[in-house]
Amino acid sequence: MMMKIKAYAVLLVSLYLTACASPGAEKYQTIIDSATAGKVNRIVRSDVVPYAEENHGEVISRVSSVFLRTPYKASTLIGGADIPEVLVANFNGVDCFTLADYVEDLSRSHDQKTFLHNLVKTRYVDGKVNYLSRRHFFSDWFATEPRNARDVTSDISPAFVRIEKQLNRRPDGGEYVQGLGIHPCIINYIPGKAINEQVLNRLKTGDYVGVYSPLEGLDVSHVGIVVRHDEQVWFRNASSLISNRKVVDLQFMEYMHSKPGIVVLRAD
């Protein structure tokens, strides 16, 4: 009974944690369950997170390995046009975008407080925790300030293609994210047929890779992380495929051979 009371108390505190940097600053609700909080502490207090001067890509690889076999779960975030935005940290189930959020933030954190602070900076433009400030598109990581990563697609292959897209515009003229508006954005991508050994050699461990979407209003359809082990290049991702439904490593070339292309971002 005592253990149940203690667990309930931890969850209650988590559910009503309010972040406020200073008097008068924006306040918002944060939800982080006790299992996730415990995992944050184990990761940042272990040798998973690095010492100074270590290559950031290698840290991303190690941190992301902790999520292998984590169940795939969509729609874990809370917020909408008519629903107040909540800062959610939930490691019990992830999709491809929340996986990238959590890995990037953990790789730069040393305790739970800094992790949540980093999560705000990564997930929201200008650190404003509201639905329309959420980085809904992969390109928001490099196209909105402050940037989460650099677009290095054009450095990876001379065969890259540059295209201007009207992000958030549905084929019927509506919006994928209601109220966000239509945002012109230049997207660089490497066509699937141009993904070869030269491309693999130029990819770095820890690169974030989006699967290019040919749809006008979207930039990518899926996101994962480049990792290297067993002398091969792998695509670590939260897979929604029926055969997976969890975070897995898939052989990069094999996975991408039938895809329209890739967008490559690098967080230094």
C-alpha cells in the first residue's frame, strides 16, 4: 500500500508540474509519468550522456539505443485548436517525431529539469508552449529560429533536388494543421535512385533523416536516425509497420531503395 501511495504521489506531482522561468513568464502544464521520469534520470546520470568534447552524433546513437524495442504509439502529445497545449514527456510509447525530440534533448541534458527545458526549445518555436508554435514539420528543425539542426542534404550528394513547397496545404486546399497557415519552404532532398555508397559514406552517425514526401503540403512522411554497427549503416526509427510497431534498426539502403528520397539534418 505504501508503494502505491508513493507512486501516486510521484504521478500527481508530475501531472501538475508547472514550468515558469521567471515571474510573469508563460506558464504551462507538464505531464511526465513516474516511469518516464525514472528513465530520464537513469539515462542522464549514467554514461549514456557524454562528457565534454565527445562527438554529438555518437551520443545520439547511444541515447537512441535506449529506446530500441519501445512500442510505437502515435498521438501522445496534448494540444489542438481548441485544446490547451501541454508539455508531454512520455517514453512508454513514441512515434518517429517524438523519438527524435527525446533523443536530441536527452543528449544535451544532465538532469530532469534541463531535459524538460531542452524539450521546450526543441519542440516549440521560440520556446512558446502552444499548439501553433509546435514544430509540426521536420523542416521546422532548420527553417525556424532557434534551429535544432542544420540541413546538410546538399552536402551529402551532388544529385540533390531543390523544390519550393507550400507546407501545410492539403490537396483539397485546406490545412493539415488547422490555423497554422500555409508556409512556403525550400526543401532539399536526395532522390531515392541517387542513394548510393557515396551517400552512405557521407552520412554521419547521429544524422536525422526524413523520408521525402512528394505531397505538396508535406516535407517528409517519416523520420529516423543514422547509426552504424556491425559494419553497416542503419535507420533507427519508431516504425508503425505491422511487422514492427516499435523502435527498430532497419538496414538503410534496403529501407530507402523504394522511397522517394531523403532529407538529412545534422545537430552539431
